[in-house]
Amino acid sequence: MDFRLTEEQLARRKEFAQVCKELEKDKPPGFVGIESIFHNDTNWGYYNQCRREFAKKGWTTLNWPAEYGGNGNMMDRVLLAEAMGYYDVPGIDGWGVSMLAPTLLATASKEIKDRFLPPIAAAEVHWCELWSEPNAGSDLAALTSTAIRQGNEFILNGQKIWTSGAHRSDWGFGVFKSDPAGRKHHNLTFLLMDMKTPGITIRPILYMNGMHVYNEVFLDNVRVPAENIVGQEHGGWTIVNTLAAFERSFIEIVMMTVRMFEDLVSHCNQTIRNGRPLSKDPVIRNRLAQAACELEAARAFSYHIADLQNRGEMALMDASGLKVFAGELAERLSFMATDILGPYGQVKLSRWAPLHGIWENQCQQQFGLTIASGTNEIQRNILAWYGLGLPRMK
């Protein structure tokens, strides 16, 4: 790929950065990462402020068809995500805009697209993903929650888990077993549902630091209109695979990590220990240099995937590779940062907490990147089986 941006792309990149930098000024204290939007009402209000601004500028519909208000292309989406990550500014519904919308554009009927895309574009609804179950996560086809057709409705029963933001979402999309006796991968249906529908119960699953992002969702005879099907009845596995291709884009996470790393380097340059800056310690200097190289590799990897997608290629194997690399890099960097910061690196909500306690928070959360969106073990299997054509173990 050609790493040089066109003059138009450079101008767009500057515009995205300027807006995100301005929005950053309103960021609530303690806001770190997209998942912070769910934690309290203040953070949720900040997210809504940002996403209304993005919708007003038409940035929720980058790379959409013109008939649905689309503008720009895939590289515009990448450059916006880069700015959002660097300034840690929310504003794009990662489930509705980034995952569901392109899936609907690729697979849904005109009726479904006409009904659900305009509210997503206007940032009027927030979506959640009803995916994993207690015994079905990475092997999603093993799910047990059911959606049994009764006339013009599906009756849903079962449990979903690890549902990010379910407690604040307006609508949810999910996949359910619609033919309990059917063959695996051919017995699932993809449905859209109003999260206020009677029979839906949401219970929080708190992070170990108390943050509320994840939830359990219980479905007890929940009635969903059959017109809310995406694709064909029992054909949900095809929709799942399409959506998964849009789920794994990591430039925002990479750029957020780049910004945090830059702040860590500045801290090391300014902090004196044993009579000299931390950055002069050869061990610390070597560790920072190694991390800088790995971050630059992750950034180049992200641009490579964006370039493939901009040319109409799905880049599934590359996305799996970056998911493994970026997730494990974030873990290593978090552990390294708290080690360099010393005992104060484990302090939060205190004037003694270095860098506002960001790395203490990250150290507790980053392991989730190696689990969410398909564990890294599953990603390595995808790379081995489908990317390299290696045989499966018998």
C-alpha cells in the first residue's frame, strides 16, 4: 500500500482532529476509553453530546450509500477513528454505526434498511449486541437461547451475557436458535429488538474496578415481530459472519494507546528518581523503545487493513492477526506502565496518582481485549485454518 495520504485526506484528517480536540475539553474526569460512556450519567451525557455533533457533521454515515445520506469513503472512517482514539473522544455508536449499519447495508431488505438506518445516522438510538451466552461465546453457533416462530412473531427465551451497554441501549441485535432440531449453523435467525420489550430483564456485571459496562440479559417469552428479521429465517449464521467482518477494526484502540504511551513518555522525561529522569534509566529507556516500535507496527497494520477494506477486500485474516497483536500489546504496555510508575501507579482518585490513575485503570481492563470479539485463541485458529490452510487436530 501507499502510506502517503492525498491532499483531500490530509484536510479531512485535520478537520477530524480539530473537532475531537475541541470536544476533548468537555471530557468528564476519569473518562478513559469508549466503555466509559456506560458507567454513569455524566459520561453518558458527554457521549450523547459528541455523537450529536458527529451526526450533525454527517460523520455517522461515512462510506454509506448516498441514498442513506452517505458521504466519504472507508479511509474517512479510518481517519475519524484515528482522531477519536488519539483524543479519546466518543461519538460513534460502535455497535449501531460501526457494526450493524454496514451489515444491514450488505444483507438486509430495503424495508429493514429504510426503517433502521435513518435513526442510526441521526444518532437517535444506541444499539447493543446480544451475542454471547454463558456456554456459547467464541463458539457462537453453540448458543441455546431460542426464537420460536408463532405466526407473525418470534417468542424469545434464554440468556445472553457480557452485553456491553445493554442497560443504556434503545435497541439490540442478536442471533437465536430458531430451529432447535436443525443442523448447527443452519438453525439460527438474526433479529432486531426494542430493549424495552416486556420480558427483557437486564442485570449488571461489574468490572473489578466497579465500572458498569457488561450485563446479563434474560429473555422470558419476549415477543419480537417477524418483520424484524435480517436476512432469512434460519439463515442467521451468514449474517453473523458478515457482521464479524465489520466488528474487528482496531485503529481507534491503537491510537488511544499511542496517546497514553506519549503521556507515559512525557511523565518519564519529567519525573526525577535517584537524581535523574526516569527516561535516562537504560532499562526503562529500552522498554519504552520496544513498546514504541510495537505500537508503530500496530498502527501500520491498522492502515494496511484499512487500505484493503477501502479497495473492497474484507481482510478477515489480517483483522484476526491485528486483534491478537493489538490486544496482547495493550496488556504488555499496561503492565509495563504500572511497573515503571511504581507503587503510585496503583493509586486512583488521588493527587498522588500519576497521569490521573489512567494506567491503574487500564491494567485492570486491558485483558478484556484478548477475550472480547472472539478470544485470541479463536483468532489464532482462524489464522491457522482459514489463513494458512493448516489441518485441524482430530
